[in-house]
Amino acid sequence: MDNIDHFNLRSFDLNLMIAFDAMMQEMSVTKAAEKLRIGQSAMSHNLNTLRMLLADDLFVRVGQKMQPTAKARALAGPVRTALSQAQNALHATDSFDPQSAQRVFRLGVTGEMDMILLPVLMQHLQQQAPGIKILSRTITSETVDGMINGGEIDLAIGCKSQLNTGHFGEVLFNSEVACCFNPDILDLPLPMSRAQYLASRHAVLSQTENVAGCVGVALQGMGIELDVVLAAPDFMPLLAAARNSAVIATVPCRIANQYAPLFGLSYCPMPIDVAFPPVTMNWAVWTDKDVGLIWLRDQIRAAINAIAPDRELQAAE
DNA sequence: GTCTGTCTCTTCTGATGGGG
DNA sequence: CCCCATCAGAAGAGACAGAC
């Protein structure tokens, strides 16, 4: 604690970190102000103060939205962790020792997070909490409310930003997708063009009865029809299909980065700019008094931060 | 050492203008 | 038209000096 620069911290109001965190979640001065129950001008002033203190624009206006700069994105994780730790220090009424704790945590995760988060999270837990066990349950946007309300799962991680009242939630990262294909079967360049993407046949994720999947539905909203020939609730069948047939598997960038090379697939960013729902973490209000679960929540944040951001995706053969 | 009055600074709101 | 930045003014908190 002796090396903390109290002089600099004196000029940095903790509320500015809260304002920054709200901006990262809302990507809008107006919405962030509403979230913190202050006026838009006060929020704008907070942002301006942050810009001066950190010598960076932090958020730049692009059309109707505020886009975070590289520095803002780099600060997002550490700021959220610091706020969480401060909150824990103020509210914790019990103690939790990860090294000695013996406990089973029940995580509700979507297929995507199953494959992205759990390998990294387990690596963290093996080192820091050898007595902790994870019971992973598959969730969908339809089942998550009932499972978290019924106590079947402790935390829910996936693509659903709003649960019923009585829950806390936060955005972990924004979903971006990549196109994976077998270069021995499909003669496509890297990166492929929008026209080449639309002229191909597709394998997409779908957790509903709709064969168009979340990608097809998002494109339908833009007036674009995708030729979907395979819809599956998990990503492995999509990548396997792309390996064996002339289809493009559209999957989250993190999945493409980690798993496309294992299937011998080439991949590149999706050539159409589509806004998908962000990946979120949700938990019931009562769990906020559970220091063990708060600790796990912070481990999940750390694991997410340890995974390369989607924006780093480059076309790869 | 404690209390009180005054000044200064910070942060807020509401109004308004400008950019996309 | 929506949203952000900026300005003027108000309110509250903190710093400081003087009185007791």
C-alpha cells in the first residue's frame, strides 16, 4: 500500500471511475447520465475531466454513438475490477479464502462461452482455488430467467442483456463474428468481399426454431437474405460442416481464433457490419451478499480480459 | 480546542448551439 | 432530429481565519 500515489489519487475522484464504467457500458453520454441519475451536462463534464486527467479522448462520436478509444478499451477491465474490489471491501460481511475453499459453483453458459471462457477460467481456478469445482449448465435466452430465479445456476453468461428485475448484469464484451471456410473446398480470398459472402451457402448458430439463426435474423433486419443450409445450437457442428462441405460457418471471433485452425479452416472478419447483442454476465440480487460468488465473478472478468479482444481478429489461413 | 462566519472551489442543473 | 459540448448560475462542501 505504501507505493500508492496518494497525491495523484486525490485529484482523481472515484466517481469519475464510476462515470467511465457507465460510459463503457452504455456507449452514450445521455444513457450513462440516466444510469447514474445525473444530468447529461454533468456526465459530459465528468467525461471532459477524465479526458484531461488521462490525456486521451476516451470516447469519440461516430454517428449517433460514442466509440471508445484504444486507451478506453484498455482501461475498461482494470477499472471494472477496481470498482468491484472497492465494492466488495465495503460490503463484504464474510470471508472467502480461495486457496482453502471447497465449493461447487454452477455456471449457466451459452455454447459460445462454454468453449471460450471455461478453458481460461479453469486455468485460473486450478492455480488460485484448487478446491473449487465448476458445474457448467447450458442456457438459452429463453431458459436463463427461470434457471437463475430457481437457483439452478449461480451466474449466467451469454447473450442476454436484460433479465427480470431482481438481477444485476453487466456487459462483458461486444460480440463480433468471423467467417470460417475450408480453402480446399471453397475458393475465396482473405478477406472475402460482401458479395462473395452473400453468394455463398452458410452454417449458422440457432437456439430457436428459426433456421436463419441469429446471423440470418440480424441480416434480415437489414433487408438481406442469407442462404442458410445448416443451423445448429452449438459451434462445433458448424465448424465441422465447414471443414467437410462448401459452406461458410459464421461464428464469434473468439471461437474462430481458437478453433478454426484445429479444423483446418481459414477465417476472416464478417464483411458486413452487423450489430449483435453484447455478451453479458447476470446474477441474482441475493448473490451479491455471497463473497465466494463475488470472488468467482471477478475471476470471470479477469479470464475474459485475458482473452484477446475480438477486434484483434485478422484474416488467417 | 471548538465554534462560527466567510470565501473559494467543485459539481450540479437547465438552456442553448452545433455536428452528424 | 438526436445527441454531445459548453455556458451561466445555484447549491453544497471544504478551507481558513477570527472569536471564545
